[in-house]
Amino acid sequence: MKTIYNQNILKTLALAACMLLAFLPQAQAQYASQRKVHFAVDWQMNAPLATDFTDKISGWGMNFEGVYDVTSHFSAGAFLSFHTNHSYVGRQTISLSPTESLTTDQQRSAFQLPFGATTAYTFCTNSNVRPYVGVKLGAMFGRYTTYFGTGGLYDTSWGFYASPEVGLKIYPNLQKNWGFHIAGYYSYATNRAETLTVDIEGQNNVGFRLGVLF
């Protein structure tokens, strides 16, 4: 009887293990499909527009965001990004006042730090490749610096920030929550600043992002 009892226990455990192994992939897939919180980390390229302070495209930037799926198509969350653009100006004589002038070259640096809320509408949510349109709204801190000789001057400002974007979310495996992200964007900020030779009235940019989703 003891041997038969042990065999019955082993058969029961084996059957339970088989059922668990059969159910586990379905449970993981169900969890993956129901997960509503997502994060993105992007490297970004950025090119300033309509400004004489810096006009060179730059890859010195990152974007971070976390979103919640309100519905299967609509998500909302928060973002923070930063970017720095540089521009070199050759040696020239700058008139500072009727009686003062400065002869020097310049290294200009524009640092942008926008943050705030982000929303997006995603199409084809059951596909491996999911196009989306979105917008970011918030505030932006800017620091505009002119380096010359052994010193420099800078001005800082705050402004309203708005940035529409279009992009793709690419998931190699539909049962997993990780994937890749590519997006193009335009941004505008109301920041104003005074520099050595140029007064800044607003900040326009275009760029694109490459990153990972998880």
C-alpha cells in the first residue's frame, strides 16, 4: 500500500507540474498583454531653427519618459529630456558700447532642459510595428553661454514648451514588453535670453530619437 500511495503522489505531482507548465506561458502572455506602464530611453539628434546663436545639428541629447496606457490606443505620462548645441564663430570685432569694443572668437553653447506631460495615440496595437502620434507639453529651462578668451558670459531663462512628434514602436516579440523606438519631432519654447551679440526670442528645433522601450 505504501508503494502504491507514493506512486499516486508522484503521478499527481507530475500531472500538476504538466498543468502548471502548460498554463505558465499563457499566464505570462496574459501579463504581458495587460501590462499598462511603459518606459522609453532615447538618444536624440537635434537641430536649432530660426536662431543665429547656435545652428549646428548635435547628438548631445537624451530623452526619458514613462507612460500609462489609459486605453489600448491612448497613453499619458511624463517626460524629461536634455540637449546641448554648439556653434563656433570666428574672430571678429564686437562693438559693446560707443567707446568699447572686443576682438575675439566665440564658442557658443545652448543647453535645453524641457520636462512635463506627454500623450500619444498608437495605431495597430496588435502589430509588431505600431505607428503613433503624440505631443509633449511643459516647461523648459535654457542656458545660453558664450565662451571667449579665458572667460565667458551666459544667460538663463524659463519658457513654455510644446513638441509634436510622430514615430514607430517596434516589438520583435509580441509576448514581450521590450522593443525599439524611433521618432521625429518639432519643438518650440518661448524662452528669451540676451547673449554677447545675439538676443534669443524663442527656441525652435527639429530632430529625431532612437531608443528602447520596456
